[in-house]
Amino acid sequence: MPTLTNKRILLGITGGIAAYKCAELSRLFTRAGAEVRVVMTRAAQEFVTPLTMQALTGNRVHMELLDFEAEAAMGHIELARWADLVLVAPASADFLARAAHGRADDLLSTLMLATAAPIAVAPAMNQGMWSDPGTQQNLAEVRRRGYHVFGPAEGDQACGDFGPGRMVEPAGLFASCAELFAGEPLAGRHLLLTGGPTREAIDPVRFLSNHSSGKMAHALAAEGVAAGARVTLISGPVALPAPDRVTRIDVVSAKEMLAATMQRIADADVFIGVAAVADYRPANTTPEKIKKDDESMNIELVRNPDIISAVARLDPRPLVVGFAAETGNVAANGREKLERKKLDLLFANHAAETFNSEEVAATAISADGEFEIPRARKEAVARKMLKLIADRLPATENSS
Ligand code: C5P
């Protein structure tokens, strides 16, 4: 079964007997990992109760355009922006007519105009209404606007007729919707990243660390979600909020980062070590604050575990991608690191231009050669990096 992890599906239900099938449809979506919000027209509420849909989706059902309380919780524009896909099932003849004319006189029709997400409709009506030239003209118009049209199927109808007009069964609608997302470069993949600096305690108030802001890892995590992946970001202390739909595990030291990585690596398809892990930590952390009695002091340091190398030694292992912030000989040092750490791909850049900056340039280095990613905002560079990563992943049922 395809996964729809993180996907946000807005299910619009209009008035038709097939509305009862939306209960099963919403279960298929949520079982595949999607979040479902339901919008019902007035007529739809005659066929299936909002309470049923609320219980099945775990979300309040949206019904009225001009409802103060509902608008305060999640307004119609917010709802339109929230969706990754709008599916109207069943789509009645009247709804298709109103959609074809760009009406905005109830919540669902308004959302259809406001959303930038793809829209799909699953027509369901009596065969005579379906064959009527008016309906066919409306259908041609919504197709022209880029709506996906799923069905209708042909067969026995609730009204006793036989012919085209049955809503496609929930399993079929689920498969067609999953197909719309299957083209995403990281659909169905688990992306695990480390990011930010680590802090190595000297005493209860002092630590060793570095200038890493965590911006590159956060950009990769956010773009990973946009590319269809389930994303886990193991982050050292940073001043950034966790990106939407990313599971962030906050850690402090390199040892904690290693433990958190190993706990979650088993089902990862890709591991990206973006963190600027402190190479050394104090051999001893004193339980009491160190007094400044002496003119000088020595701190003995010991090597920290190399997290990415530990991941690269696993068998089986995910695709392992590293970063190298260098101060000179960027490409040569990067290639040496790729080989020594046994990485599949490495992004090398100038440390001075990377740390705490909004923009970055990088050289992608792999066994096949090198590729320059020109300087741009970290989000844009992250998209290019993920494309190079996706191209190296073995095909799966979901991604092919
Ligand atoms: O050896 P260096 O720190 O330059 O290598 C950088 C790469 O190795 C980055 O991908 C970084 O996240 C990873 N690394 C690590 N654990 C360490 C040191 C670096 O995972 N202790």
C-alpha cells in the first residue's frame, strides 16, 4: 500500500448517495499516514453526518463559509493553503456546474478558487444526469482548468438505473490520489538528518561548540518534506523553529547525537550528516563550576565519535551523504573525506561562506565526478541537493 505520510488531503463531500463511502475513503487516507480535513456542503450532511467524519479523521468538519467560530479556528483561506490535494468525492452534477462557473457561494466552492493545490473530482450521479450535455460541458470546463477527474464507474445505480455515474470505489480513489504524489522525488522515503552544532560540556555552565546555525539542515529537512519524504531531523542547539511536518529530536552533545541517530537509522533510506559535530570533548566534565583561580588552565580533550562514519559502516546502510566545510582546497579535501568516510555523496563548501549565512554554494562530489551548485539561498540549494540524492536512490515500488 502506498504511503501518504505527511500529506494533507482536503476531502470535499457534496450531496449524493455515494457520500457514505467517504467514511471508508477517509480511513484509507489516514491509515496511509495522511491528515484529512473534511468540508461538507449542506446537501452532503443529509447523507452522512459530520460527526462520523469528525470521528474518523480526528479533525473538526468544516461546513459554513460565514461562521465566526470556524473562521477563527481555521479560516477558509488557511484551509485552502493547508491542502496538498483537494478531492471532491462524490462530486454531484450541481457541484460540477458551480465549479465550472467559478462560483464562490459556499465554503467548498470558495476553497476551490482559493487553493493552489491540485484538485480532483470523483463525479457521482444518475446516468441520465451524467450523459446530459450540460454536465458534459461542465466536465470539459473543469478538465480544461486542470482538475483531475476520477471516474465515474459504470454499473447498477442506487436509483435502479444501469450506466455510467457510480462513484469510483474508495480503494480506486485512494490509488488515483496516491498516484498524484508518487512522482515526487522522495515519495515514500525516510530521510534522517543531523544538523546544527553540538555542545560539549566543560562544567555545568561552560561548553565547547562552533558557529553552526543549523540553517542548512533545516532547509534540507523542509525541502525533504516538500519532495515527499518523511523527515527526522536530529538537531543540536539552534535558534530555529522545527520546520512544518518534520520530526525534530533535540540533542546537545555528540554522544547524544550518535545515540539518537542509531535509534532511528534502521528504516532510513537516506542519512545526511549536516551537523557540525564537535571533533573533541573534554575528557572530564566537572560537576562543580570551575573557579578562575589560576592564570592559565588546560583542558584535556578526547575525540568524539564520528557519527557519519558509524552510519557508513552499517550493513545494510542507507544512502550516506556528508558535508565538508573547508577553508582551502575545497574539492580535494572533500574527495579525500568522501573516500575516507566511505560516503555515497558529499557536499563541500567554504566554511567562511557557509556558517550562519542565508546563502551557500557547494561542490557535489561522488565516485562519478563533481558537480557545482551555484551560490543561492539555502532553500534553493537544498532542493538541488535533494534532487542529486533522489537520483542515486534505488527504485522502489513507490518511486518507480
Ligand atoms: O571530518 P569532518 O568533520 O570535516 O566531516 C564532516 C562530515 O562528517 C559532516 O557530514 C559531519 O556531519 C560528519 N561528522 C560526523 N561526526 C563527527 C564529525 C563529522 O558525523 N564527529
